[in-house]
Amino acid sequence: MMNEKAKDLGLKDTHFVSSHGLDNELHYTTAYELAKIADYALNLEKFSEVVGTKTYIITINGYPRTITNTNELLGYVNGVNGVKTGFTNKAGRCLVTSALRSELNIITVVLGADTKRIRSRDSIALIEYVYENYEQVNLKRMINEKFKEWKKRNEKNICVNKGVKNRVSIEIGETKYEKYSFEKEKIKDIKIEINCVFYMEAPVEKGTVIGNVKLKLGDNIIEEVDIKVREKIKKKKILDYFWKFFSNYDIIVSSVIN
């Protein structure tokens, strides 16, 4: 069941042979995939509650006993809210840590440390490095604002030939990421490109993709959202041309008479 779940999560370098995780050549994972497992698990309310609890009082034979979370960073480092310590002879001292500061949620993984002190030191160094050098950007808001400005200038120039309407109403799809983390010094280099066709032949179906909005950092495309037609535009029939002709004819005759 654990291996099936790993497969569902898209893990390619993780394999389980037991539920306890003791050393076995066929029992393995990676730092990256442990982070993905933690990311999934933290969305489970009970799991998140347990790993974020520093101490808990239980009762044994009628006597209260306080048990303490083995995660030494919990309650010690600002923002830490989980996740899990680990140790075997071959794996060494391990720690998967989740932290949240200013809406930026991160997961760090330290494996193979010789001592608890070293794993704590390395984990703290990773956490502080991220929060000193990275910042979260609201991609959805940035893209929507840029598209709104572009739409105001360009929507009226998109033409539909032989359509019952010769202009279209457009919208953009949903972003894959609402927020995304960037190195602070590179945020100024974020660029948004908008590409769209300005001529179409009727009929045009609702939802037809006629362009895209790309948010890029250098040559890397971070987010790409489709530009779509909001409503169906039917092709003109012969009667439509007659009605238009006679409508224009009436206007001409009226003008001549007047």
C-alpha cells in the first residue's frame, strides 16, 4: 500500500519493504522525495496537528505523563511547525522540517548527519538561507493585472470575419500557481508576455484558445495561461446578409429623401 501511494505521488526513487523503516537495501528514498511526502502529509489535518504539537499529556495506569516531540526545532526556531526526526545506523540522524513565515511555507530535509547537533545546525542554516534570500510573489494577481491592462487596449481590435458579431469578448484561464517563490534579487527580472491572434473566421466556439499569457524569468516559463473566447460567435447565414443590406438600404433611402 505504501509503494502504491508513492507511485500515486509520482515518486520514482522511493521504495518501502516495511512500515517501520529500519535499514534494508530495498528500503530507500531521497531528500527531495521525503519533502514531497511531507508536503502531501501536511495537508492532512490530523497529521499536521500531531507533528506541530510540542508536548502532550497522556494517561498510563491512571497517572499523567508528558511526552515531548523529538523535533528539536519545534518551538525553538521561528515558524517551524513540523515534521519528523529519524535515525538508523545507515541513515544517520535525519530531520524533515516544515516552517511558515510571512505566508512562505518551506520544507527542508537533512539526511545522514552524525549527530543531532549537526542535523539541527544544518536544518537551521537551510531555513534561514531560504527566508533571507527568497520571497513569495502573487503570480495570479500579477498576471490578471497585466492581462486587464492589455485587454483594455486590444480587445476591440480582435476581428471575427463573417460572424454575426465582428468583435469578441475574451478572458484568461486559471493559473497553475497562485503564488510562487523567487530569489529576491531576481524578482525585478520577471517579465510577462502576451500573445494573441487578432483575426478569426466564424464560427468561433466558446472557450476557443486564441493566445496565451506567459510569465517568465529569463528564458524559463514559470506560468502560462490560455486566453479564451468567452462566448460562441455563429457564422452569418445568407439571411443575415439580406437583413444587413436592407437595413443599410433603408438608411440610404432615408438620407436621400431627407
